[in-house]
Amino acid sequence: MKKHIVMSMLLIAALLALSACTAVQPAAQQPGAAPAEGSGKLAQIKAAGKIVVGTSADYPPYESIDADGNFVGFDMDLIRAIGERLGVEVEIQDMPFDSLIAALQEGKLDAVIAAMQATAEREEKVDFTIPYRMTKDAFAAAQNSTLVMEKPEDAAGHSIGVQTGTVQERWVQENLVATGLTPADKVFSYERADQAALDVANGRIELLLMDAEPAMELAKQTGLKILLITESTAEGGKSIAIPKGASDLKAELDRIIQEMLEDGTIQRIQEANGLP
Amino acid sequence: MDFVQNLVTTFNFILQGVWVTIGVTLVALSVGLVFGVAMAMARVYGNSFLQAVAAVYSVIVRAVPVVVIIFILFFVIARFVNLSPFWAGSLALGFASGAYQSEIFRGAFQAVPPGQMIAARAIGMSKLQAIQSIILPQAVRLALPAWGNEATLVLKDSTLVFVVGVPEILRRAQQVSARTLEPFMAFSVAMLLYLILTLVTTQVLQWFERRYRLQM
């Protein structure tokens, strides 16, 4: 039995060593490999004739799945329009939000569009295009709540729900918990925003902090009221995430997004999906 | 009427995930069966090296949460072999199930009286021949009840493959509830479907158990 334990340990060590080597691999590839081969990510996508895009389809009106099983929403319409201008087919792959970055890093996806913001932590792992939409956040509470909010810090001391791994969660941790304004046990991290909204509606927590537009949608459906819409908790805008070092893909996507912002395509898609 | 219509739409939507769940479960069970029987044979009848390999496989895999194995297989190993999420998830689940199945079959092999092996060897059968024609047919029958239990566990563990993006029953339920904001309805439908799948599985396996019972 002792021999087995020793062998188990050795095997685990070997596995860790393997993952350490492979973890370095994509980073080592990125500066030189793309130009050297003369066929970067963009060329690969064009050669394949399709771009594989990851999303987490539980976030209307950005991305969700309709009754017929189609991907719908602002991000979905946008990425299809981008695919058209790239001249490739768009294949959408649904994953949990937390798996998206890992899948992108491992080359399982060519891009991620999931109402995602380019935070510093994420930018260490992947690259981002220019924002295709600037964002605001909303604080929502139950209809009968007596809370009044004038600034984000007014949330201090109240129980608050956020979605795991989002910028809002980090804002709460850094500005309310780390500063001692809110005890850590009053912050609840949900896998999905709609679960948090239901808990607010049921009175289990007082506040919900999330992106403004889906918050307004959720508020309508679950009977919440929006207390405050603010830019100060949000960081910049929503961007498409692409693999680290895919500079040709970034240049092309940036160009298309800029073009779509200027010719009103993005505005049109926003309105079609009920976004302000 | 609105409620009924919602229910029908929800049900039809989640139903499409049933085939994915069945597919994942069947692949995982088959892969696990191959691994399980092979490792159990190595454990009981192999030389000391094979015994150690089988023991290490069983100890490590059973110590690691299945979801971690799925992640490792999809994100680390699949870098060298291009696997689709369905196959990566199913194979990982099978690899994990193999460890549990190896314990089931180890018990079954050991339950066959050792004198049978000695007798088979004495009349000139090779070890492999003896396992194939004498031990295995009995061991499989002995293993069936515990194996049936493992089958239902794998069926339920198939919910885990969603972390790599396989739209099985549970994920379909999540998608509906995100859209309709009626999680109770969505998850009730999911529960009903899992219940039906489990009941069918256990019935089928019980039939096998009765049909192939040992008359000792």
C-alpha cells in the first residue's frame, strides 16, 4: 500500500509538471509564432471558413436561447453580422461563463462574446477587441424596498447579490467588503444573475448589482425596481475576447467593430434587441 | 391555458437534451466498463507491476471529483488530440467511472472461488483462457447488482459534462429558466426526465439480473 501511495504522488507530480509545461506553451507561442508562420488566427479562421464563438446563453437580452433552440440576443446578432463581414460562418458554442476564458486559452474557441468586459485580470489571459458597447450597472431591489440610493456606496451594509466572476462582484469585494463597509457574509455570489434576482424578489437578499440592461429586463419579469443606474461601478464597455497574441484577428475585428459603430449597424442591432 | 402552453414548450425544449444525456451516459458506461474490467483483471490476476498500476488508477481517480477530471481531459489532454466537447466529456466521465467499476469487478472476481482458477490451470488452460471462459462469465453476473447502481450514478453524473459545453438535460433546464424565469417548472421537468431515465435503466438491469442469475 505504501508503494501505491508513493506512485500516486509521483503520478500527480508528473501530471502537474505536464500541465505546467503546456500552460507555458501558448504564451511562448504568441510573440513569434503568428508572423513566422505567416498564418495567424485570422488566416486559420478564414481557411476553416468558420469562426467558433463561445457564449453563456443565459443572459437576455445579450444572449439566450429561444424556444426553438436558436441563439438570440444582441451579442448573437452582432457576432453574426461580424461573421458576414469576415466572410465566414459563425458557429456558436454555449458554455458556463466561468469556462469561457479557459476554453479560449486552450484553443477550443476562436472568440468569446458574452457581454464580457476587458478587466486587467482577464487581459493577462486573453486579448480583447475595442468595446462594441459602453456599459452601465444597475442596483435593483424588491418592489417594496424602502432603500434610497444616490451613489453606489449607499449599498454599504446591505446584503447584496452578484454574479460569480463578474466585474460587479469584484467592485463589491474591493469597494464594499475590503473597505469594511459591508461584512463579507452579506455578499452572495450567484452562478447566474436570474437566480440572484429571484432571491431579491423573495426577500432573501436586499440588493442586486449587475449590468443595467439585463437588470431592467430582469426587473420587469420578476417585479424588481431599479434604484440606481451608474457608470462608476462599470469598467469601460463590452468587448469580444480573442486568444492572446492573435494580433491579426484583433486588428480585423477592431476594424469591423469601428465600421459598425460608425455606419449605425450596432445601433440598429441594439434597438432590434430592445437595448437603449 | 398559458401555464399548459408554457409547460409544453419547456418540456419540448428540455426533451432535446435527453438524447445528449443518454449518449453521454452510454459512452461513459461503455468506456468505464472496458477500463473497469481491465483494471480489475490486472488488480486480481496481474503481476505486481499491473497490480500497482490498477491500484494507483483506482485510488487517484476515486479521490478526484469527476468534474475536475472532465476539466483536465478537455483543457489539457485535448490540446494534443482534438476532441469535441461531447467526446471529451463522455470519455472523461467514462475514465472516472472505470475506477468505480474496477472496484465492483475486483470484488466480483474475488468472489469466484479461487479453486476454480487452480483447477482450470491444472487442466492446461492459460490464465487468460481461464479468466475468459470460467471466471468472467461468473464475475459479470455477480457484479450486475452493483453495476446497476453505478449505471444510475453515471446517468446523474452526466450533468457534469456541461462545464465543457455539452447541452444535456440540466443545461437545457437552465437555459429555459433564464429565458422564462420559471426555474421551478424547468427543474421539475428535468427531475421528471431523470426519474424516467433512472427507472427505465433499473428495470432493464433488473431484467438482466433475473435472466442471468447464477444457479449455484
